[in-house]
Amino acid sequence: MSFIRTYTRPRVFAAAVLGSLVVGALLGVLARTTEASWLTDLLDQIGTIFTTLLQIAVIPLVFTAIVVGINSLRNLGGGKKAARLGGKTVLWFAITSFIASLIGIAVAKLFNPGSGGLGEGVAATAKNADKATKSVDNWGSWSAFVEGFLPKNFFAAFTEGSTLQVLFLAVLIGAAAYSLGDRAKPFVDFTTSVFEIIQRYLGWIVRLAPIGIIGLIGAAVSNYGDALFRPLFTTTLAVYVGCFVVLLVVYPILLQFVAKVSPLTFFSKAGTAIQFAFASQSSAATLPLTRQAAVNLGVQPAYAAFATPLGSATKMDGCAAVFPAIGAIFIANLSGVSLNIWQYVGIVVVAVLGALATAGTTGWLTALTLTTAFIGLDAQQVALGIALIYSVNPIMDMMRTATNVAGQIVVPVVVARGEGLLDDDVLNSPTDPSPTDNGEAATTSVKEPATAGA
């Protein structure tokens, strides 16, 4: 047990995550240079198992978290206050997405990814080309996006794993339960219990993150080596720079001057959630840590229980704002197309209005497909660009998801300050980043708190 306590301390866990990146890359290089197919298969299997363990929880987590979150607003006052809080939350989601998309465009213009072509012999794998083509077919229009909201029936949304449809149902059912009051209390209590069980499950999976990263990174390096990474290095670098600007410039400014919260305090309390987001590449899987980080920063638990689940499905500054802007310009450059001012405006519009497209574990894909379709890029070129990006996506997705989760914590802090729902005593007290059973701040006297729920 002492090993587990040591391993799950934030500093040790962070070192394990960073170390796993290096180990994964080295094993990938070894597998590629020695042509050890068994090692490649092993790394791929490890990464797949880790991803599957996370995805198992995504659908029930989204549904229960949204239902519980909507009904938690009852503790903050009447329906008018709940509506005002919801409106302000969505408004700040849109404001930060607008800023992030502008940063994405500026960084893409600076790095100009794809402008020199990809060189001879560079091509996407058949598997990635097939996935890209399906994305263009499924998400290549706004009508398809709207149709994707509506499930054939209640159970189909869950059995088919459609996060977008489950989100839609969760909002409707959560609102219906809220309107019924005490008559819906047994259902809300049951849903809350299921949500807590899922949190506990994800707390266990957190501890496997370094092992999962070794598999994900190792498989990517072994399968593609530098054949695709070098040509896509500029695109990858642009994504990291854009996300870093949002994460380390935009958010600290909002925290310091709007929320009156020290950025250092924010990152010290939100660090564990951001680290796990980087490792897991899943905002939904990080949700229990995201909610606890918001509570530990002084946000009232009832509001945090509403805002963070909503953010985990719709607030994606990395995947839905910075990345689609850079990805669209990358594909345009590959196609030899010069974007006009209205197409740049279109990129921003999609970032602000199309955030729901990012719901789920492949949000970057639908967001980029919607963006390129909206500004009129050729479908075949879009499919080619997406297929190429797939090869380095695990590397990009780590930074995108970390940025997503940071924003999902920043906005509730900003709104809570404006609404008088931020507890400065909790904000300035040492807290444990582990999700608590009662949703309250986890105060602790331990200098290095645990990473995951025990």
C-alpha cells in the first residue's frame, strides 16, 4: 500500500507520465528498427486496452453527470438563477472558444503547415484513409450534424455509443427530473449512485495511465516512425504552440483579472486533472478529477456538478477551436487553396457554434470535418489531410485534451466569482485532488496529495 500511496502522489505521478512518454518512444524505435512485429503488436494491444477501459465509462458518465449536474442546480436557488448560471456558463464557453480559434488561425499563419507539401512517398495508411473517408461521409455537412443529435430510440443511443445523442437525452431527462421536483428524487438518487460508482472505477484506471501511454506512443512510433512525423512536425508544433498560448496566457489572464484567482494557485490545484487529461486523451474520462479541481478552487459543489460535465462534452478549446483552425489551414495548404477572409470567419463561427461536435472521444475529428466542410474545402483533400493527421494524432491529442480540461475548470471559476459562488477559504486551503464521495472540497494537511480516488 505504501508503494501505491507514493506512486499516486502528484509529483511522482507526473514523473511517471513523462517517463512513460520517453519509454514508449524508445520501445517504438526499437520495434521499428529491429522489425520486431511482436513488440509492435504488444504495444498496440496495451494502448488499445487502456483506451477501451476509458471508453467503457464515457457513455454512462456523460449521461449520469449531466442529469446529476442539472438537478444539483436546485441547491443554488430557483429556476431563474439556474437559467442565469447556465446562460453565463455557455457565454463564457463561447468567448473562450472565440479567442482560442483566433489564436489557432494566427499560429497557423505563422507556421504555415503543409505549405511545402509532404515530400515524395508520404502517404496515409489504408486504415487511416478509410476512417477519414467515413468521417467526411458522416460529418461532412451541418444537416448530418443535426441529424446526429436525434436517436432512433432511447436505447439505441446507448448501444450504438453515440455520445452526442446521449448528451441530448441527458439534458432532456435531467430537465424533466428537475421540473418534477421531489417526485423524481428516487431516480436522481439512483443516477447519483451510478455516477459515484463510475467515478470510483475511473479512479482505478487513472493509475494505469503511464502504462497506457507507453502502448499508445510506442505503437504510433513503431507503425509510422519519422516517415509521417517529420512532414507533419510543423503541424504538430503549431498545435502545441497554439494550445500553450491558450493554456499559459489566455487562461491566466482570465483567472488573474476576471476571477481574481492566482494562476499559480489554479495550476497547483488543477494540475492533477490536467496531467491525467494529457495522459488519457479523454475529457470525459477526466471528468471526476475536473469537477474535484473546480470544487477545490472554491467553486460551490452544486454549480461545479453542473458546469464541469457540460464542459466535458461541449467546452473544447484545444479540439474544437485551436486544432480545427490549424488543421483547416494545413489541408488548404496541401490543396494549394488560399483562404479568403470569409473562410477565416467561417473557422471562427464553427469554433463558437459547433463545440457540440466534439462530444465524445473523437471530437477533434468531427470538429475538423465540420470546419473544412463549412469553409468549402474539397472533400477528397479533407479526407487525405485527416488520414495523414491520424498518424500523429496521439501526440497532438495529449496537448489538445490538456487544454480542453484546463478550460473546463477555468470557466466555472470565472462564472462562480461573478455570481458570488466562489469560496475563498477553500480556494486558499490545501486540498486533495482526489474525487470525494460527497462532492465537497477535499481539505488535507498532506503536502503531496493522492492523484486518484482510492
